[in-house]
Amino acid sequence: MFRVAETATRREERTTFREMLAYAKKLLDQIDGIIVYKLDRAARNLKDYMALEDMEERGLALVVVTQPTENTPAGRMMRRTLANFAAFQTEQQSLDVREGQQRRVASGLILGATPFGYRNVRVEKRALVEVDAEEAAKLRRIFELYAYHRETLDSLTARLDSEGITYLPSQPLFNRSTIYRFLTDRSYIGEVRHKGQWHPGTHTPLIATAPPGTGCRPSSADTATSATTCSTPAS
């Protein structure tokens, strides 16, 4: 039995489908047919469906439990119609997701999970972002140490540990790569990333950007600037 979970990604679906076809071709003389629960669960596009129909022409019966049809011109037309509709739904859903993401970015909202220092909240059925006070304090301390105390990525790990500042319960220490990711993340100066580009965001910046000509110095005494606005973090 080949199973595709409801939460499976498109790549996982294709992998399972290819494995099923390879198995059926290998044991073509030993099995009687292919049974699927629903056609659009087995074939998400016309190419996949035609592969199933090709197996049917080789002598394997195609049995769709919830959508029974016969291997006749009328039956194949019905299945192709179902496969066409399934392909349309898949493509339309993908388009709707992309358009939704573009609208969210245009509104200045972060896509997906929030960076460290923020948290997702729902307000009147809308997914919004707010500052996580405890994490934000840790994040600001990292920028402060890097900007004012000339700490490096490696020394920051030890410095934060000595100050008792922990990352996550499952990973107490801030490692080098995590700190680098924080220092180069423009989300902290109020921007939103989408498809490799940064756009103005509506969430509260945790770090102030530095005025022109001041290097990595912040615009106020209690915040450090994003390292991406001035230089690459030192190793």
C-alpha cells in the first residue's frame, strides 16, 4: 500500500506516486490493478492521470473507490474530466496562495513564522505580529554587545552565557550561526522579506537604524543598529 498524507507536500506526493508506478511496472504480471480512494488523491495533474491510464492500457485495472467508472470511452472521458478538475483546483489553489502572500507583503505583514523577538497573534481573525518582550530584550542585548562592546560572533556566545541569557529551553546557548542570522535580519528594523527582496513592514522595529555617516552607531543610546545597514558581522 502506498499512502499520501493529507499534509504531504507536492514533492512528497510526487515521490509516492512515482514509487507506486515503479512498483506496478515491476510487478505488472503479478498484480491485477491499481486501487485508489479518490482520483484527485492519486493524480493531481493530467500528466499523472495519463500515467495511470497508460498502466490501464498495459492490462492493469484502475479502480477508484469513491468515483467508480468503467474502462470504456465514456468511463475514460469521465475520469479525464475529474482529472482536469483536480488539476484546475491544484493550480488555482497555488495561485490563490501566491496572491494572498503578495497582499500580505503589500500590507507590510510578515509571512509565516515570526523571527525571534516577535510572536504571532490573531486579532479579529487576522494573523498579526507583536513584540515578545522577553525575547526582544535578549535580541536588543545581542545588538548592543555587538555594536558597542566590539564583541565578535564567537565571543558573543560566551558573553551571553556568562550573563545568563538563554536562547530556547531546548537550546540554551546562542550559537554562532544563530547570532549571525539575527544580526543580518532586516526584520528587526521593520522590514518584511519576500522572494529575496525586503519591503517596508508594519511591525514594531526592535532595532533603530543608524544615521548616515555614523557607521554602526544607533540613533539612540538604548538600541543598536542592524549590522546589515553598515557592515558584515565580524568573525
